[in-house]
Amino acid sequence: PKGFLLVWCDKDLKQDSLLHANLKLDADGESLYLLDKNGKTLIDSIRYPKQYLDFSYGRIAEGKEWSYFLQPSPLKANSGSKIEQVCPAPGFPQTGSFYQNTAEVSIIVPDGYEVYYTTDGSEPQAGRSKKYEESFWIDKTTVVCARAFREGFLPGAIVSKTFFINEKITLPVASIITHPHNLWDPAKGIYANPFRDLEVPARFEYFQANGSRAVSQDVALKIFGNTSRGSSKQSFAILAKEKFGDDRIRFPFFADKPQVKSVDGIVLRGDVTSGRGGGDRETAGERIKNELMYHLIRQAGGHCDVQAYQPVVLFLNGNYWGLYNLMERKGKDFIKNNYGIDSIDMLNSYRLQVVEGDTVHYQSMLDYVEDVFLEDDDNFSRLNAWIDMESLMDYWIFEIYSATHDYSVNIRMWRPRTPEGKWRWIAFDEDSWGKYHEKTFGDIASEEEAETIFLIGKMLENEGFRNRFINRFADLLNTVLQPNNIKRLIDEIQDVIKDEKERDYQRWKNLVHFVEPGSQVAYLKEFAEKRPAYIRDEIIERFKLTGLTSLLIDVEGNGKVAVNTVHPEIYPWSGTYFQDVPVTLTAIPDNGHRFIGWSDKRLPQKETAELRLSDSEVKITARFD
């Protein structure tokens, strides 16, 4: 009696330190009822109107009248004069955002209201910010925030717009607008406290390469990353939240993933640690390793998942902030967007940190692997029902190929929470490429690393799986991982950002240690040339194989041949394979034609044949009518 009780209506019953109800209030307005403990007798009720962020709604002086309040007062009596209406939002009549030399800024002022504005990202305040009287001119890139005020009214929504002056940019542009205190305040600023999990409100704008604005939305802003948090150039997470108006950012950012039409958030990745591999010091690279792996995995069929990316130029409160990659977030929404699956288990690292769901299925699988001899095919066959083998193999093949040093931490796997749901792997943060001569196969297969790596090392003890893994590695070395393909991709990736790299370098060169310009491109091209030979030698040494065979495949007539997972388009086709590891050949007749036989009479004259290699050179021709 005569006291106050605070109940959080957030449908979050996991928190037990406060009173949390199993219902969530609708910000657009609804009815709320207070019933007696019998659940039937109505004590009080309210049908409340639309609610606004940072303002409250309640009874005036504990009476019968209801009002908005400028100052929320939880656990205290409400105070303030009656407010029933909200100011309308002002507007910007300018449709464009990019200007030469200068721009005239006009603001549409609603009749009967005053508009105040700022040019530093801060929130306009009546009597303290600049009052809009007439249009004004700007001669540098500037963010303008405007808000309407009127006595007895709630302040209206803040409208924000970035005006770009003399910005010759060839990429899409992202602009973040937020109060400077949200960035630099010693106690609460996210940039001033990068290692704290802080979240602040911001405005996110996205402009396509042609200059048209595609997104302008209030969002939550956080610092993103691990090692990079120690850098002057931070990465950001942009999160859509219902309390800001919409829990989705509704724009198809990624041309190669047209099915991803909206996201619950995105990452703006600064690329300040991708120079690793050429030395021990963390350095800003040339935006190529993570991007290259993305394209390679997609070329290989996308069996393991990888985040789409889009290079962008970022401005922070109108200040040029450099070259970034706008990327998908790799959580539950990523799976929903790419697979249409809602209910999943998702885990991180060998410690099995839960992202979604739980560890029950994965842990039971680990227990099974620990308890049985996987050399036995019957024991191994059970894993086929639990694991997407193509995903697991490709994930570790690309990790081995890149000589990564992050194989125990940057790992994420997921499965649909269904009886038939299989585990798949997500490749991400692929910056930690090693040196081309490193022996990394042993890192995943050795007894010493079994706990850190888990699964794959034990699975390679099974001969059938081992042969399948080795052949898949050979297939990729003969196709996607061919030096010429990789060098071509490197040039294509660099060509997209070539016009923006120098400005980014000039912006950060005194605050971030950069690799020597061009060194990462040269290093990776040399890596592409030399790495395959070292990989093949390590496989031979590791699994005690006899050697290599140059396999030449040709066709006569109307048909094609698949070599394991490779489907050549041009014949004759050649590839390098391992002796002692049987290769599967599949003859595929064109429609209306039939397979006649193989040129090597020792092979079964069937469409699918297993070829055991023992010579240094072997030529096989498939004959069709």
C-alpha cells in the first residue's frame, strides 16, 4: 500500500532477479488488465495508445487521467503536465544525397511547430540546438538531424539525412548517425569501451553504388569482433529491433544471394587483422583472404556455409571511416534466410558454446565416437545419419589448404532440430592463412589435437571415409584450388575495391599497421602456385601412399564422365590423383544415347567403375554411341 512495484512485461522468465512477466506489451498500443488473484475479478484496466521510445505513459498524480510523460519515473510517482499528442516529424525535401562543392539544406517544418537541428549526430533539443529558420549551405559531408517541438506535446521523431559533398565513390555507402556520446563517452561510449558489450541507438543509411538511398532506419549499434577490438578502426554490428520501429532491415544487400531479402542485422567488418600469415604482428591486409575463401567455397558447391559480403565505404557521423565489408551475421537468422529453417542447434568451437538450441545431440555423437572403433564400417555408418559429410569434408579441406591457425576457435556448426537433421559447418573469419609450406594436415589428424579438433581426426581412421576425403581434396586441387583459378579470383576481388583502397590507407595509416601495399596479393598468388605440391606431399607422407598419378580422361561419342565429384566440361581433361586411393569414374550418356564401354578392358564395363591407380600416367576413354 502506498508503494510502487516494477514489473517487466518482456516475456523473459529466465531472469529471476526482477519481476518479469510472461507477456510482452505491444508498442503500437493494446489493452492491459489487472485481475484479482482469482483470475476473474477486474481490478483495473487500460487501453493505451502508441508508445514512443524514451517516453512513458501513466496516470497523472495517481488519478484517473492518463498522459505521456517526458521523464519516465519507475518506482516513483508520475509528475508533469498532461501530454496527449506527439509532434509530427519534419522532413527533407531533397531527394538526392550526393552533391558537388556545396549543398543547400532545407527542412520541412510542420505548421504550428518549431524544428531544431544538429550537424554532429546528436539529438536535437528545443532551446539548446540550432532552431531552423531558413535553408542553409554546407560545403563538406555532413549529417543533419531534425526534430519538431511544441509546448504540451511529445517531441516528434528525429529525422536524419547524410549530405555527401564531393565524394567520388565507386562502391555502395553505409552511413551511421549517432550521438557522439554514444561513441566517445568514457563510461558508456562503445568506441571508448570496445571490450564491453555495450549497445547504443543509431540511424543506419545505405546507399547503392548509383547514389540512391535504399535504407534509412533506426537501429542498435555495437562494436563487433574479437582481436580487432584492440584496433583504432573498429568493426560494427547493426541490429534491427522492434523498439526502434522494425525488427528487420528490408533490403537485398547481396547480389549473389537474391533470396536474402531482409536481415535482422548486418556486420560492418573493418579488416584490421587480415594481414596475419606473413608475420606475427596483427596488420591490416588487402581485403582478400576472407573474401577469397568465400568465393572458393561457393565454387566448390557451397557444402559448408559462408557469409555473403559486400564491400562498402563507411561514414560515421559524416566522417569518412574507411573501406568495410558489409556481411551477413552468422546466427539463427542466417540459417532462416538461407535454408528457411527456424528451429536449430548451433554451437561454437570445441568447447561447444551454445548459440541456439543445446548440445545434447552433438555431445551424444561425440560420446559415440569416443566409445566405438570407427575403423569398423558398421560403426562408422551411423555417423552418416548425423553428419552432412560433404559439409564436414569441405570445411576441413579449406582449413587445411589455407594452413589456418584458428582451427580450434573460429568454428561453428548447426543442425535442424529434427530427427533427421544433420550437422553442417560454417566457414568464417578466414583471415588466418599460414605459409604455403606448412604441414597442417597433422593438426587435425594427430592424437594430440583430437580434443581441440574433434570428429574429423577420429573419422579419418576409417578407410572408406579417408579415401573419400583424400579424393575430394584431390578433386578440389584439380579444379577450384588450381593456381590459375585462385589468381583470377584474387584479381577480381581486388578490382572491385581498387578505387577505394588508397583513401582507406590514408585514413588509417597512422593508427593501424598496414602490410606493404601489394604484398598480400603477391603472397597469396605465390601461395596458390606452391601450396598444392606441399599438400599432395603431406597426404602421401601422412597416409603412407605410393605416389601420384596424372589421370587423363577423354570421351568418344555423345556423353561425359564424372571423376569422383568433378564434372569436366571440356575433354580431354586431366587431374592429379593419389595411388592406392580408388577413383570413381561415372559415364553419363547424353539424352537419347548410351554408354558403350571404357577403353581400359580391365575396368568393369558399367557406367560406374572404380579405378585403382598404380602408374604415374593413366589415360581412360569413355565410349558412347
